[in-house]
Amino acid sequence: MNKSETTVDEQTSDRSGCFPGCLYVLGLAAVTGVLLYVNGAMSLAVLRALSQSGPQWLRDPRAVQFLLFAMPVLLLVLQWMVFDLVLRVVRRR
């Protein structure tokens, strides 16, 4: 058999080798999207509550817009850092 001739089983095993990796990346993207959505909702609720009784600079629309973008992203980074830390601790045991 030549190298150019491959069986169906060999072709299938080549393709299935990348499937778990793609599935893992899609799962991470889905979890990240859900976390960003939840973090955005929490940030909006906190900022609305603080804008009524908080400091004057929180009543500025530019500051609120910046915080509505930055807070969910920062929370997401912190959540993934905590997730990695927990995985490291669990794997050591």
C-alpha cells in the first residue's frame, strides 16, 4: 500500500483527533459568554443602585458606560483565575 492510499479508518482517526479539542474550545466559549452575560447583569444592577445613592461621579454617563464595559470583563478574568487556582489545588491532591 502506498502512502497516498489511506484507508477509511485512518482518515476517520485523523479527523476525530481534533474533535475533542474543538469541542473543548466551543465549551469554553459558551461558558465565557454565559459568564459575561451574568457579570454584565450584575454590574448593571450594582451601578444602578450606586448611581442613586453613590458618589456624584457615578451619575456621569461616560463613567457608567466605561464601568459597564470594564466590570464584566474584569470579573471574567478574576473568575477564570479562581477556576485555574481551584483546578491546581484539586489536581495536587
